[in-house]
Amino acid sequence: MTTAKPLRVGMVGYAFMGAAHSHAWRTAPRFFDLPLDPQLTALCGRNDDGVRAAAGKLGWGSVETDWRRLLERDDIDLIDICTPGNTHAEIAIAALEAGKHVLCEKPLANSVAEAERMTEAAQAAAERGVFSMCGFSYRRTPALALAKRMVEEGRLGNIRHVRAQYLQDWLSDENAPMTWRLDKSKSGSGSLGDIGAHSIDAAQWVTGQQITGVSALLETFVHERPLAGDLVGLGGHGDVGADAPRGAVTVDDAAIFTARFSGDGLDGGTTSAGAVGVFEATRFALGRKNAMRLEVNGTKASLAFDFEEMNVLSFYDAAESPDAGFRRIFVTEPEHPYVGNWWPTGHGLGYEHGFTHQVVDLVTAIGAGEQPSPSFADALQVQKVLAAVEGSAAESSRWQEV
Amino acid sequence: MTTAKPLRVGMVGYAFMGAAHSHAWRTAPRFFDLPLDPQLTALCGRNDDGVRAAAGKLGWGSVETDWRRLLERDDIDLIDICTPGNTHAEIAIAALEAGKHVLCEKPLANSVAEAERMTEAAQAAAERGVFSMCGFSYRRTPALALAKRMVEEGRLGNIRHVRAQYLQDWLSDENAPMTWRLDKSKSGSGSLGDIGAHSIDAAQWVTGQQITGVSALLETFVHERPLAGDLVGLGGHGDVGADAPRGAVTVDDAAIFTARFSGDGLDGGTTSAGAVGVFEATRFALGRKNAMRLEVNGTKASLAFDFEEMNVLSFYDAAESPDAGFRRIFVTEPEHPYVGNWWPTGHGLGYEHGFTHQVVDLVTAIGAGEQPSPSFADALQVQKVLAAVEGSAAESSRWQEV
Amino acid sequence: MTTAKPLRVGMVGYAFMGAAHSHAWRTAPRFFDLPLDPQLTALCGRNDDGVRAAAGKLGWGSVETDWRRLLERDDIDLIDICTPGNTHAEIAIAALEAGKHVLCEKPLANSVAEAERMTEAAQAAAERGVFSMCGFSYRRTPALALAKRMVEEGRLGNIRHVRAQYLQDWLSDENAPMTWRLDKSKSGSGSLGDIGAHSIDAAQWVTGQQITGVSALLETFVHERPLAGDLVGLGGHGDVGADAPRGAVTVDDAAIFTARFSGDGLDGGTTSAGAVGVFEATRFALGRKNAMRLEVNGTKASLAFDFEEMNVLSFYDAAESPDAGFRRIFVTEPEHPYVGNWWPTGHGLGYEHGFTHQVVDLVTAIGAGEQPSPSFADALQVQKVLAAVEGSAAESSRWQEV
Amino acid sequence: MTTAKPLRVGMVGYAFMGAAHSHAWRTAPRFFDLPLDPQLTALCGRNDDGVRAAAGKLGWGSVETDWRRLLERDDIDLIDICTPGNTHAEIAIAALEAGKHVLCEKPLANSVAEAERMTEAAQAAAERGVFSMCGFSYRRTPALALAKRMVEEGRLGNIRHVRAQYLQDWLSDENAPMTWRLDKSKSGSGSLGDIGAHSIDAAQWVTGQQITGVSALLETFVHERPLAGDLVGLGGHGDVGADAPRGAVTVDDAAIFTARFSGDGLDGGTTSAGAVGVFEATRFALGRKNAMRLEVNGTKASLAFDFEEMNVLSFYDAAESPDAGFRRIFVTEPEHPYVGNWWPTGHGLGYEHGFTHQVVDLVTAIGAGEQPSPSFADALQVQKVLAAVEGSAAESSRWQEV
């Protein structure tokens, strides 16, 4: 490890995602063999006091208050973007042009147009050996990575049904405070981009199929909320009082849509080629805390996942009939993705491990001179689905091709 | 019990539903106090040998091979209709006009027009003291009846989300045989009317709200199936061979739709009044056997039910935060709906108990001279939702008002 | 069915078990093909008004108030004993000697001595074609019957661990009323004989092994309870008031013991032959309603069952490693024990089905002239385990051979 | 953070526990505010190459190959002992005498005598401001810490039942290799000390009661195992071949025992004061990976925990009857123990967080000059229970006072 060349990271933003990414950069080389040795070189944020305090706490070696200055530094190899979506395009494109690798949080951008420009920049940079990745970290949950592997191995047969839910409840209280995530100018959309984007990416990635069309409905339940002092919070329980000044919620609280998938080309004869899907993203499902769920039904087997039991993958194999049943696979065996580098069987992982695995995959790809996955192009496809959902919802749920 | 006046039943049809109804008529008076004493007087079916064998097995006192003849009999007080949907309107209307009470299986009819004629006949008959009920038997599952009670008591607050799934897998095998349930001329629709109708009724009944509009997608995965000798089977596992002659499947295999609800009038201020809903009905969800699921999220609490654990209702009460959690209520206490007449706490009920409870409610209402619930008018409203789903699916998922 | 010779039943007792048995006698011929046609001929109880009311409600054709008179009747072929344990021996032996088949509720008796006399009588009667069975009805739960089949098929390999819990909570309230089940002179023991006996029988039957020794601890938490008017209740929630007169609880409230099993003779070499077991029976496990649980770990696979989810058997097959996991088998397939005679896949059964299946197995054996299972000899073996448990508990948990 | 005085750690041992502890020392200050700043100063192991490689990987600043040398160093404030149990007493006592704080892995020692000497040394050191703690890390699982809090708040009432299982299966394969954990001279005992000790500590700590007596049974299923090259492995799946040389397993494979608890002094009148308990520890429960389970039934409420769902605590409150049910509390709210320093609601923690919390509690206590918990005296009490279990098992399960 000590002989590996350093990979000097500069991170922009230090709220929830910043803490998760810092932990990942620090932890990845302690459990995995990496071709490059990540250094927490610089942390960037607009507020000087804030960024200094965060850098001390999170373990970064220096600070900047202007991301443009960060990009000018010679001692930075990679820019990690953990800011709201409205800033992604500008920072990412500039960073790539400055020859820095980029890790960009999801959703890639707040519009398809921005995402397209970012993808162009990413493809141009890749030809110069400068790489980029979008942070769909749920792909790095071992159970979902195992799900993808099982689909790729053909164990599910043709896929007929996808049902994806991402259910949270932290906005259910109508006095939960306003945050930047509820301001369309910053976040682009609400539950759709914040959590629905994860479901879309996971569904497409696990099945190996793309969503080809959608019919959607968006709903905002609470139209204004009390303004808290700090709008960059984590979305906790804070009730700031009924008499606080209120700000307008300008995004969707819930997004639900039906979808069709591209098919796997395996079919023929009397059976349809593509799957149908149902998606729901909401932060008002009282009692559901982080229920990022995905179920896939094939002609031979089914898979089901719920992040509230993130170390488990449920698998039903019809060949075991009549004694078939959903098998609760505890995804903690050394043979399972990422798991062998951690603890003995049965000792489960937590939320932040996905970010550590993301760093592992990113650094491994950069070290090998290969394009990491998901690329900006992959994330652009998700952005197009988000746009189709918004388009359909705006036109009385009319079917919208992606 | 022995002093109660008899209620002489004539039942039409004796397949799956006929067996369930026979058990219910026989069992209800043994566990519940009824104002009338049900008699299994006559069983009717077209095939003379078949109906005689069934009557002997199921315990009916006589047989008929023509339902019109059954209606002419003076010793019949109630007609129980367990035949495919295309026959419901004619039999039910004639029975009501003949002065017989009617219990009619769901869906009420195969079209809104038929259902409207049936509802008119039912309302006219009710004025003469002749009553009718549609067999949405899931309402009689104690856990769902408890769910409705909790909503009525205001324990959920305003309702924001409804998610209803009815997932089965008995058609997933593409060589599962053709049945009347896959023939649109008999069944009206596929998964939509067969199982989706249960979800629609349950969602509306539990929430006390009506669905006001939908956007839908229907899909048929397997377009033809081997013809078995008997098309009136229960939908088992029989694979009749790849070289059997095949018939065309003319119904949907899966129905998925989004919906809006009428609201409860409790809202005001900054909060929206109605709930949004997601529905999915399929018989291709490999591994899901009879997953009739309903989840309702309110502003104060949430409820979740899955018929695969039919004796359990999950309840989340936000007032218990931060130690709140979905409470797994084992619905077997004497205070729970229907339960006190059965076994001690913890000794769960099975599928057929819903039918027994249905008889209890029906006979109790008839004995009291009151309209049983759900009425044909209630069932007509479900029929209108089914029609709106089909209408939306036929027009690229365009929003369709109910 | 109508051509089958009648089997005329006389039942003694009509509380909880009487209602369950009546339902079973009535229902079995409607769903199963039986060689004899059960008739609910006579119901016997000491209280004339009570037995007449019960007979009307439960559907029995005549009544008796003296069980000796019942045995004298020519029109009775089988005596079904549903009374407290202290009466079993006398009634059963007299019935067998009178040439009546006998179904006797569990535990077989209140002492090994009584059980031995009953077994002798049963064996003598069997030689004359008069048969007897003890009512360990949980054997007839499809999921447990499937468990036994899987062990017999060798799918578990050698068995190493048995853990059996029977957890209820209906006595947890210290003001729950006194019942005959808490009076040692009537019930013989408390949780041990009432529910622990089920666990012992199920563990031995599923594994095919006998318990060879135990070390036990018995505990009584509540030493006296309010006397209710009727001591033959079902053990409900009734709190009869803190100032009611109180009676002494003379039985155990909880029984816990470790055990060794006889082994299956399959072992050799370096592996031990027998399993070790842990048993717990209590009616004070607040929140557990009827958690009759059994888990068996073998060298190749494991099985787990909980009656609170009675339609499910969990099965872990090590050969599926690293993607092994407890498979949640929904035991509702037509290939599963008893299930094919009921409803389609996924439509679960309830508590009383075990009693119906018990009648099916009993009548089938009598019709074939064969010894039904479990015989009185099988039940005697359970009685010996109960006695060993009591013996060990009385001697500071010293190991007690069975 | 940067202003906190350093706490310079020297760790002995670097296998499974060493990796977990290293991560904890590194991570704790990044998420929690600590009064001292932990430094990973020196790692100690007998093999020079091995310890150097481990130090590089795990991030330790220097190495030693003799623990005595480590104790002599002035730049070490705390010794963290992660070696097999037979070495604990010597290292810990010497470290305390050298003025170093001590964190010692569990079980505290391999005998009561050793544990007593360690406790004496600890108490003497504490008077000099030198503190020690035993590493019962499961206490730091948020769900178990919440369980303890609920008991302390009186929400359970008097405790009647404790059932504790620690089920693993990594030794079920009889060709799994020999490890030091199976060698009594190193580990002291098998499943009993390795995992049963966790159950004993957790049961006593959560209930606030001590075990006063036990009746036990120990069993060794596999008496010899193939010798692998490295005996300090993590207990993985490695099958080293049937023809490898074999070593004798000298410890128990399974430990099961009944127990009585000291009571909480809250009782009176007709109710017994103490709880009864059942314990089982095994590494042969095929399919159970790390099922460290604890259930406690009180007079008012019950609690249940399973480490396989480590972020969940189940809670049953009888006051909610008849709509009571085990509430599945997702222990990820900011109000829950330790949780507020991590991620938003619903984003679960993993196995290693317990070790991080252990460091937090240890460093916080040292910084405040207070005795950390569990002390060596607490761990000695566990050791006495382990000894009583072994004593009872050696005497035909005769009851053994602790």
C-alpha cells in the first residue's frame, strides 16, 4: 500500500454526502488493495469557518473556499463533487478540462441539457486518460451487486416485472424545515431526483435493460415549510416551530410511474420481450425509513431487495418447486461482491460501505486506465428517464418515450 | 339456532368458489349466532353428473341443471352466484325479479353497462325487501376489517399514499393450461378483474375514499396456452404438454396503474386533500403466491397488510417516535373483527374464513331487513374503475377520470 | 361419499377442544375422500343444559350427561375424549373395552402409570380391530408434516440441534382468572403438559428420534389467581377483578429443559450420533401468542417452523452455498401434505385444519384396519419425557434418563 | 479535535479483532467529539514480517515483536489486547502495572483465577487513574443499548423470561480447519467463551440482573479437524482437504444451559422476583450466520433482538392491547444511542460500528477520569458464569450456583 502512487483528492461540499465520501476515501485503502493511494488533500466550501471546522473533523489536509481555486492546484488529481445538483455541470466540466478525474454525486445534473454537456466533456476527457464517474452508490451494496450478477448469469430467465420503491418519511411532518432539497432551483426535482434516481439506476443496472417509456404522476403534499437557519441539513426530525417564516416547496413530494423496459433479446415465440415496471419515490411514507426496494420477476426466478435489510437478498428459484420459497441470502459470504475484504460470515455491513466500495471501484478503474462505471453517459440515460417522468406528469400522465 | 327461521340457499356453480361458499354456508351457524338458519338446499350446474357429484361432496340437498329452473323453486330464498362474470347480470337480475336475495361473486359484471343494470335491479328489489351483495370477500379478513376500523377511528389522520399489489404466479409457466379466466368473453378481463378488483375494492373500502382517476398499462406476456380438457379448473400447476392444441389468451396478464383518491375532506391549509395510489395486479410474479397487499400512509400513522400473512396487520404510529416501528398486530384477539367467535388468541384463521364471515354479514343484514355491504352499487363503482383502467391503457396511459 | 359406511361418533367434553373436534368431524368428509362417513351422533357433558345448548350449536344429534351411558349405546362407534387429563384413563380404557375406537386429547394422561394402563388397553383392543389415537394435532399442520418428510428423505443429514419453543402469553396478566388448566389435580401439569407436550411430540416425530434424557427447571410466577364462575374457559383476556376470591395455582407456569436425542444411526467416524435439544414452554412470554416453534439443524440442511406463520416452513440447504439462505416455503402447493384437498396455491389454512386432518388420518386408518398414528404407545413415550422433566426439576436439574 | 491531547495506542494482535479495533481507533474521532485524540502508535505481533505488513495495511505508525517491549515505551498510553485468551492475564496485568490503560478483548481470561487477578490489578490501577475495560462490544450495538435503556426506564416491568441464543454455522462442515479457537489451551473454551460469553454479558447488562445459577450441557460434535498452515484465521469456509493431518478439538462445539437471575427487587406479593433464562451458543446451527439473539419478557412489555438484523429492536407493549404487536423499531433515529453521530434516519450501521462506539465510550471515560464499563470486575462476573456452566456440565447438569 505504501508503495502505491498517491491519488490526491479535492472534495467540494461537506454536508451529509461529504461526510460519507470522506469516510470512504479514508477507509478504502485499509480494507482493499488499491493501485493508487488516496489522500484527503483539500476540502472546499464557501464558508471559511465552516470548511475549516469540517476539514479538521473529517481529516482533510487543507481547505479552499472557491472551487475554481481548487481546480488550479497542482497537488489535486481528482475532484469529488458533493454539492447540490445545480452546481454539478459547471464544476465537473471545468474539472475535467483542468485534467482532474471527477466523482460527481447523483443525480448527474438538473437537466438533460446539462447532463449532455457533462457527458461530452467526460468522453473528451476520457480520451486524454481523465476519467469520471457518477455516484450511484447503491450499486455498491453487496446484495444489489449480487442481484446483478445473478441476472447476468441467466438465473432469472427473461424478466417480466420490475417493481421499485424508494420510501422514506422524513418530510411527513408538515413542520419539518425547508431544505435545499425542496428548492427546485438547487435540487432540480424532489423525491424524483433525490431518491427516485437511485431506483431508476438500480433497476436498469440490475436488469441490464433500459427504460423505454413512462407514464407518471407527481404530487406535492406540503406546499410551504418553515425556514430553518441552515438549509444544508441532513433532513432530520427538527421541527422549527409553526410560527417560523415559511418558504415555498417547489419540487415534488412523491413521484410514481409505470414503465416499460427494452428487453433482453432472449425472447421469441409467444412470450413478450420486455418487462413492465412500477416505480414509486416518496419521503411521506410514514414508517418507512430508507426502504429502497427492488423486486425483479423473471421466467425462471425472482429477486427482492430492501435497503432496510441491506445485507439480505431474497431469491426465489422456480426450479425448486414445489419446495421453492424466497431464499433469504445473507450476503456476507467471502464469495459475495466486496464482502471478502471485510468481516467473517454473518457480520453485516452498513450504509457507508457503499461509498467505500465506490472509491474502490473508481480508484481501481483509474489505476487501470479504464472508464469507471457508471459513466456520465450512464447517468445521462437516468437523467432522460427523469425528464420523461416530468414530461408525462405535465401532460396528464400521457405515455412518454425516453 | 334451531329456532331460527331457515334461509334456503340455491347456489349456481361449484368450482373453486362453489367449494368455498358451500363451506361458508355450512360453517357460519356453527360459530356465529345468525338470525336465519342457512340451508344448503339446491346446487345448480349444467352437467348433470358433475352437479350431482358435487352436491354429494359439498353437502347440498338437491340439484338443478338449469338456473332458470332454480329461480322458479318456492323452496329457495337466496341465489348464490359462483359462475364466470359473463353470466352474472342475467342470473342476478332474474333472481332479484323472482324475489330471491342474491350473493354474487366479484367482479360484479364484465362491463359497466351490465353492472348498472344489476344495480338498478338491486335497488328496485331492496325496496321490496329483497337484498343483494357482491362477494368482495377480502373485506372479511379480520386484519383488513381492523385496518378499516382504525382508519375510521381517525388513527391514520389524512391519507397520502395507497399502494396495493396483488401478486400471484400461477400463470408464470407458459405451458400452464388455458382456463376460462383467460378468455375475455367469459371473464371480462384478466388479472385486472380477477384479482385487481379485490385490490381496488379493498383500497377504497379501507380508506373510505373513492378512486377518481387512473393512468394504466396492461400487458399480456403469454399469448396462447395449451387447451386442457376441463377449462373450469382452479388454476393449479398442471402442465398439459407442449404439443397440446393451444388457445388464445385474450385478457391482460398484468395490470398496473397510478390513481388519485377523492380525499377525506379533513384537510385544509397547506396540505393536499387526496391520496395518490399505485396498483399492480399480476399472475406472473414468480414466488408470490397470493400476495394481496395493501399499504396506507397517513399523516399520523400507516397500515400494511399482506394476505400471505393474513392474520397480521402492521401498524406504525408516528406518535410513538423515536421508538416507533411497524407493530405486527396478530389479529387474533377477541376484540378484533369476527375473531371472538373462533379460537383463543394466537390461533390463526385461514383463507376460507373470509367466506364464512361474508355469510355471517349477509345473513345478519337480511335478518335485520337492511342492505348488506358491499351493495351492487358499491361493486358498480369498482367496475367503473376497471373500465377507466382499460380506457387509459387503450389510450397510451392517458389520465382517465372515473 | 354417500355410499361409505357411517362412523358414529360420541364426543365427551365441549369446550375449546370440543368445538375444534366438532368442526373437524363435520368438515373432513367435505374435502377429503374417507372410507367411513363420520356422523356427529352424540355429545356428552355433565351439565344437562350446557350439553344441550352445545349440541345444538355444534351440530350433534343427541346428548348424554354420563359418559358411561354413552359407552353403552349401540349407535356409537368411536369415542372422542376432549376432557381434562385426569379423566382420560378411565374413559379411554372403558371405551376400548366396550369396543369403541378412541380419539383422546393430549397429553394422554396425567401420569406415566395411567398412560401405561391406557397403552396396554389400546394394544389389547387393537388386536380386536378397535383402534386408538392421541390428539397431537400439530403433526397435521402441513408445514410440520413437510418437515418430517424432508427429514425422512435425508435432506437434513445427521441432526445436531433441536430447539423447540412453545410461547404464549395469556397468563402473563396476574389477574387472568383461575382455570382447570392451572389445577394440578385436573391438568397434571401446567405449561409442560398443555403446550410443552406438543413440542416434545413434534420434535421426536419430525426428527424420528426419541429424547433419551433431560435436565429441567420449572417455575411458577403467579401463585394464586381470581376464581371465575366458569373454570372451563378458553383462557381469554378476562380480568375478573382484583378483589375476587382467589385459588391456588398448583402447576408450572414455565418449563425449560435441555435434552439429548437417541440419534439416527447414520453417523460414524468423528461425528457424534445424537442431537442436543433445548425446550421452553411458557404462557408468560408477553407478545408471543401461539409461537409453537421448532428448529432442526442437520449436517446438510436446517428447518424452522413457527405456528404464528403456520403456512410457512423455512428450509436452509447448505448445498446452495454461498447463495444459500433460509427458504420461506409457502406450504400451500398441491404436492404438500393435506394441501391438495383445499384451495389453490397461496391460500393459507388456519388453526382448525390440523383437527380436520387428524380426523382424516384417523378415519383412513380405521377404514383400512390399521393402527393410527400417534398411538397411545407413542403418547406414552411423550408422557415419560414429561415425567423425566418433572423429576429433574425436583432434583436441582440433575440429568434424568427417560 | 485537533486541540485534544493525544491518546497513544499500542495494540497486541492483528487478526480479525485487530482489524476491527484498528478501524475503530481511526474512525471514532471522525464522527464523535472525544476528549482525547487516539493515535495508532504501535502494533505488536510475534512475526516481524507479519506485523510490519499488518501495520502498513491497518495504518499503525510503528511495530514491536515483543509485547513486553511495547509496555516499556514512553510513547504509549493504552494497550489494546486482541490476542487469544490464554495471554490476556499476563499482558493486561503487566500493562496496568506499567501505568497503561487497557482495553482487553473478551472473554476476560481463560479461568476465574486469572480473571480475579486481573480484576485486582485493575482496581489497584484505577486508584492511580489507570483504567481498563473488557471488550464486550455488543453492548455498543445501538439496538441493544436502546433495549437496556428501555429496561432501565421501567418499560418492561418485572422480568420473567430471558432467552438468549448465539447461533453460527462456520464449523458445521466437519472439514473446516482447526483454529486456535478450538484449542482449549489457547481459547479456554469453545462456543461457550467465544460467543456464549457475549450472550451472558448482554443478558445481564440489558436486564440489570445477574445470573445466580445454571444447569448446563456441553457437546463436541466434531472431535478432530484438518490442520491448516495458519491457525490464526478468521474462521472462514476453507476446506483444507480430507487427507490433511488432523488436530484434536478440545473445546465445546455447543453450550446450552438454563439459568436463574437475581431479580430486580421490584416484586412483591404473589409474583416471583427473578427471571428464568435459556441460553444456547453453537457454531453448528446451519444457516444461522451471526444470530446473536436476546429476548426479554417482562410483566409490562417484551424486547427481542437478533444481530442478523442489527439495526432493529422489536418491542411489545402490552398496554397497547388488543392492538399490541411486536413493534419493529428501526434503531436509526438521532435520539437512539450513538446514532445521532452517523447518518440520517434509516441508514443502518454495520458490525464494526460497535467497536467504534466502544472506543468512544472508553476514551470518554478515560478523559473524564472515570471507570469505563464494562470493568474487569463486570467481566469477572461473566467468567464465573462460564465456570459454573462448565462445572454443571461436568456433573450431569446438576444445578450450579454462580
